[in-house]
Amino acid sequence: MSSVAFAPVSARRRRTDKLARASVALLTGVALVPLALILYYLVKQGIGAISLDFFTTDPTGSFLGDPGGIKSAILGTVLMVGLAAAVAVPVGVGVAVWLVEFGRASKLAHAVRYFIDVMTGVPSIVFGLFVYITLVIGGAGGSSFAAWKGSTALALLMLPIVTRSAEVVLLLVPDALREAAYALGAPRWKVVFRVVLPTALPGIVTGVLLAVARAAGETAPLLFTAAAVNATAFNYNDSMNSLPMLIFKNVGQAQDRLVTIAWGAALTLVAMILMLTLLARLIQRRSRLS
């Protein structure tokens, strides 16, 4: 039985290693300090608004009386983001499937990837202005603000995120799986739906949840499209309240109770996004373990 003798690590290399580790730990701590301070201040300012009535009553719009809760804002956020996801997810995944399975290195595929990258970097307010000009001022579906127009702006915001994340995940599917299915005589469309998409599903779900979390916290697109009302609304043709809009309206008020409501709504929104992000990370981790 032979043994291999390794040269001892020099003192200089050990010192360099310790210095590098300490530098990484220090920089990580510096990066986490602003996040910790933001979360601390958010909890400190918003925890006082949290109660059962806060989640079960609508805003009253009263400046001097009871300001009410945020029920309509929570439901409006869920409804508008849900409609946006119902539009953006199938389209985004479909585009990603075409780019990976059919377009590949074609000129059209390169052009599509380029415009998706451009859309990813476009500020959210641009999507809101685009929908405002084309749908609100243009009079499509009525000239007034409407929840479905806000969902349209959010869907445009989510589309490039879903497409790029789905494309990256689909590219990670081993070609051996595709080739095995082709060898068994499966047509291309069946390979995509029965082999490729189920294999990439956990990663696709992760990208979708991250896109939903991004859309749920956007205020600018809703300023020009959905406006806001105090009462709970379920009709997509009417204006609808949302958490970002409620925060935007109340945080600058002179009444302390309205400002507290804004902080409580901000804390609720961060908690919702945090739960979505943790769910995405959990799905991603389970997919890696499997």
C-alpha cells in the first residue's frame, strides 16, 4: 500500500488564506448592515399597525377618524398580480421553449434574446406609461383606469424575467434525455411536454415566483393604469387598490395614523415577498437534492 506525501502548506499561504477569508466575511457583513437596518426600522415603524382589524377592514379614507385597514389593498395586489402571472407565465415559458428547442442559434432567436434583455433593464414606470398611453388615453376597454390595465403593465414587467429564467433552466436539461426520447420514436412536441418541461419544472417555478415577487412590489406601473380605491373591488374593469399604491398615498400624509398604516402595509408587503422568495428557494433546493 503506497502513501502519498504532500508538502506542508507554507506559513505565507496560510496567512494569505486567513486574510482572504477575513476580507470576504467583512465585506459580507458590510453588505448585510443596510439590509438589517432597513428591516429593523420597517418592523419598528410598522409593527404597531398590525392587528386583526388591520387585515380585515378596508381603508376609510378618513383623515381625522379611523383610517381602517388594508384588506382591499391585499386582495387587489393578489388579483392584479395573479392576472399578470396568468398572462406572463404561459407566454414567457412558451418563448423560452421556442428559443431553446426550436430557435436555438437562428437570427430571429438572437433578436428575441436581445429585446428580452432590453426589456429586463427597462424601468417599471416606462411600462406604466406605455399602457397609459395605449390603453388609458387610447380608450381601449374604456378611457378610465382599470385593474386589468394595471395587470397588463405588470405582465410586461414580468415577461422578460420569466422568459430569461425559464430559458436558463431549459438549457440545463441534459441533451441525453432528449436524445433518448427521440430514439424511442417520440415526436418533438411530446419530448418537450413529457420530458423537457417536467425536468425543468422546479427551476421554472422558482423563476415565476421571483417574477411575481418583483411585480407585487411595483408602484409606478399602477400609478398610470389602475389608480386606487378604498373599497374592496373584484371587477377588473374598475379601479382597484393595491399595497404599493396604499403605501404611496399614505406615507406622505400629515396624519400620524395614516403614516403608521403605510408602514404596516410596507411590512405586510415585505413579508409576502419574503414568503414567496423563501418558497422559491425551497423549491430550488429540493430540485437540486432530487
